[in-house]
Amino acid sequence: MDDIDREHPRRRRNRDIPPDRASDIPPRSRPLPNYDRQDRDTPRRNYSSRSQRNTDYLRDRHVLPYDDDEDEYESRPRRRQRPQSPQRPRRKRSFLPAFLAGCTTAIICIVLAAAAFVFYTLRLMPGNTPIHIPGLGGMHPFTQNNTQHVTLNALNQLQVCDKVGNISVTVSPQATQTTVTTQKTVQAASQNDANQAFKQIIVEVQPPTTIQHPLTCSHFATASASSQPPGTTLTVNTTIPDSNDISSDNANGVNITITLPATLLQTGPNRTITVESSVGNIAVDHLTGLFNIRGSTGNVTIQSADLAPGSDIETGQGNITFNGLLFTPNTSSSSQQYYFRLSSEKGSIDVTLPDTTNVALDASTNSGTIKSDFNNQIQTSGGGASYQGPLNASAGNPTSTLNINVSLGNITLHKA
């Protein structure tokens, strides 16, 4: 086949048009493509839509005019954005769990500290059996008891000096002789250590022996029995190493119990009774005389006792209970003032006296109340109370004064 036959039919037909008629032919907006010469390796067009493909097809077939301004490249299809899920609000942490955990820890610490304090206090208090928890080790309480019989013809003077421990002095109608019972209490890790500690605690009773060490009472430094007839003075003195440091693990003590027969108390209120304990309770029953009772930490109880003028009962931290009589002179003297004194820095004072007691009352408390069964007109000021005047207005002119002073505590007066 020749080249003419291989050409496009329209081209062959246009070639046959005479030159004089060529101007009548309208110009083409676009030359016909030569499909036969088109590179077969040209990649096929990609259409984004069917309408675009049809449009190009019609343009290639000269059905539609070709627009030179139209972009020949295909536009990329827009990427469809993925709808974003709504972002959840960030959850705030609550402070309540941490607050509750902190409170729980604080409560546990406070309970443990309180339990340790109570355990330590009970372990050191004289007269009480210290608590020991098995398995914890450490110091344990050990006690040693001893009883001595003392021969006395009468009792004109009683001196009991103790640093750490309870003191009890009582009169028993059933007793036939004077007995002094002591109980040493030490803190030790073993029985051998306790035995060594017992040897260091010295308890002296005169008679039958003689006091060799200075008295631990603050009123006097030596036993003053020389002014009394033989066999009429009883002195009990204790010497405890490291007794000044009562908060240490070596806080040892001695409890003293003195039992007197009633036959020794034939004389009146001329005897002198001196009892002192720095740490511990003091109890005196059925005694008569000039009382000098002093305690630093502990309660003082005086029952069925007769106090001579000049008696002084005091404690630093503790309660005072008195139930008995007050010996008062029949006539007053301008040169000498008779008094009875009861005082406590921190504690209550409870006094029971007969209705006929004729004394002037001088009572005061800085922080507390005063209650009286004797119909006294109590004055109150701030947080305290006071009264100055006769205890019993119908008893006559008082010849002695009863001083009751409390810094922090209450005062109560009862009729027997």
C-alpha cells in the first residue's frame, strides 16, 4: 500500500482540493492528531471523572472546540479529610486519695507514739509493775522484798526519806510490834544484773542499825534522834543511785510500808512525822502529831489523823486528801501565829473537817473552783476563786488559820 492509502481519509481528501478553493475551507482550531505516528509508549490519560474523559474524546474527534487556556494536566483529587473524633477532656486527678492516705499515716504515727509514751510511763512509775511485751527484749522489772522488825518503846519522831517510791505509814490495832517492809524495784536485762542493782540500793532503818548515809529528805541532812529518848525515834532512809534521772532506763525505786502498833501512840500531838518522796504516793493513817509531808510528783492521802499547829502538807503535782482533826489552842497569842498549810501546784485538795472546827480559812486557787459545805461566800475572779474568813462563823473567834493554796485545781471542803 502506498503512502496515500496509509494516510487519514480526510487528509487524503483535503489533498485533492484544488488550490484555488483552499481559502474556502475554514481554519481548524486544532490539527488532527496523527494516530498512526503517535508514540505508542505514551502513558494513557487518567481521568478524575467520566465527563472529563468524554470531553477529551469529543475534542479529539473535533466535535468540541479545543480551549488552549484550559490546563492540559489533570487536577489531583482532594484528599478526603478524615473526621476527627472529639477529644475527650483530660481527667483531673483527685487529691482526696492522697489526703486520706496522709491522714491515715499521721493517725497511725500518733497512736504508736501515744502507746510508746504510756508504756514508757507505766514502766517507770514506782509502785506499779512495769509492762513487758514478750519478744521485744530490753529491760525487765525485778523486785526484791525485805521485812524488818523494830523494837520501840514509844514513837516521838518518825522520819521516812525516799527518792523514788511509794510510802505508806499506818497504825494497826492487830500489830504487836513495828515492822518495816521494803520492796526494791529495778530495771535489768537479767536476774544477775538485777542482783547487782539490788546491792546498789541501800535501805537503812534506825534502829536497829545506825544511819550512815545522809538523809535524802530536804528538811534535814542527818538523823536528829539525839534529842529524843532512846527507843522513841524511827528513821528510814533510802539511797538510790541515779535517782535524779528518773526518766532513764535505770529508774529504780523502793516502796516502803511501815506498820505501827496502837500501843506506841499513847502520847498526844507532840510527835513529829516527817515523810518525803520525790516521786511516788504518800499515805498516812491514824497518826497524830506535827506533820511535815512533802511530795514532788504523787498524791498525798492523810486519813483519820490529828494535825498539830504548824503542820505542812504539800505536793508539786498531785492531789491532797485530808480527813481528820485540827488541834487548835484555846487562846490566841499575838506573838505567835498558828497555822495549818495544805498546798498543791497542780492538783485538787479535798478536806473533811468536823462541823465544830474553829479556824480561819484562807483558800485560793488560780485556776479552779472552791466548794464548801460550811456556807462560805466564795469570791470568783477570772478563772480562779478565793475565800478569806472564818470557816465556821458560829464557832467563835478562830485562833488558828487553815491555808489551802492551789495553782491549778479545785478545792473542796466537807463536813464530817
